[in-house]
Amino acid sequence: MIIQHQFFRAFKNRLHTLLFQKTGTILINSLECLYSQLEAVISLNVVLQPRLPLPPTRCWSASPDFLRELANSILTRKPENVIELGSGVSSLIMAYCLQRNGRGSLVSIDHDARYAEQTRQMLSHHGLSSHAVVFDAPLKEVTCNDITGYWYTLPHGLPVNAEMLVIDGPPSFEKINPLSRYPAVPLLRPYLAPGAIVLLDDASRPGEQECLARWRQEIGFAEYTLKPHEKGTAVFSLISQKHNHK
């Protein structure tokens, strides 16, 4: 009985130690992530100096580290045309950057008409309507290569030779339309300028990882980086091909 008691006491102490270590690690990782997001929010406010407070981020909205990546890309590359899939706070940040550059425009499309209108109002309140336009683009069943799912009804007026494509929609769920973002690159490639940069949000999710693998195999990447952001950000450019958009 004494040996059993000592064994269970030692087991209990060891279990408490392991649980504390695991909880402590989780807490430290959470605090580091939170600190990183706060840094990104502060840097965005300092650089962009928005006229009004920026809207909430994270959850369904883009995380601050992804928004900062968008800002860095636009401020350094100075694109003339940007296409965005999925509007929101990201549209606002990019419009501010384009205004600061003194050139360029953003075309964003969104499947949710109500959310698209909210983005348009947000842009208007910040005085940025001349730098960005948001189109309603309902989802429809699309077959792209061997993938069938729901994707945007592309509106007229998308720019040709866009130097930047931001993929943050449509919504993706593990059991429903997990490869919802796959059509973006094959179907929008004719609209992209040679050497255009593509940024994919939520790149850590299995569905987005499979999309990336398919794009790499079917088209090829000239450059590729996976940023260790909160939700994962893939930044890449495609192997150039000569094409004529009709």
C-alpha cells in the first residue's frame, strides 16, 4: 500500500507539472501572438494615420499582421491595379495605401451584398471611395479543372494587368466547399500582369494548403513565401505566360 501510495503521489505530481508546462506554453504563445497583433495595429495607425478609428480585426475579419503585409506590399510595390476577393477592413487598409502612394486603384468583389455595402459605406466615411470600388459577386457553382464548388460570378470592369491579387474569399469550410478559393488563380490569371504578386490569407488551413499545392503543380510559382502570421499568409508570384485577355 505504501508503494502504491508513493507511486500515485509521484504520478499526480508529474501530471500537475506536465499540465502546468503545457498551460504555460499555451499562455506564452497566446501572449506572443497578441503582442504581435498589437504591434501590427500600432504600425498601421502610425503609417496610415486614418481619419477615423480603424474597424475591429481578427475573427472573420483579417488579422492585423495580414493587413500589415498588404500595406507593406502596396507601399513598396506601388501597383496601379489591385484585385481583391472578399471585401472588408483589408479594402480600407489598401485604399489608404493607394491614396498615400498617389496612384492606383482597388477593385474588390464580395459574395455578400450586405457586407459589400458595409464596405462601400466604410470607404466613403474614410474619404476613400475614389481609390476603391466594391462589386457584388454572388456565388455560383463553378467547375474549374477537376474541382467543382461555389465561386464568384465575376463582374464586368475587372482591371486587366493587375499587379496584385488578394485572396481572402469566398468563405471556406472544412466539410463544405473546402477548396472554395482554388478557382481564384486559374480563372483570374488572365487578368494578372506578368510578375504579379498574389497574397492568400488563411494559408495555414488544410484547404488553402491543398489549393497552394495544386497551383504550384498546375501553374508553377516563380517565387513563394509562407509568412508565419496568425492565420498564415502565402505570398507568391506565378510563372509568366504569354496570354491575351478577351
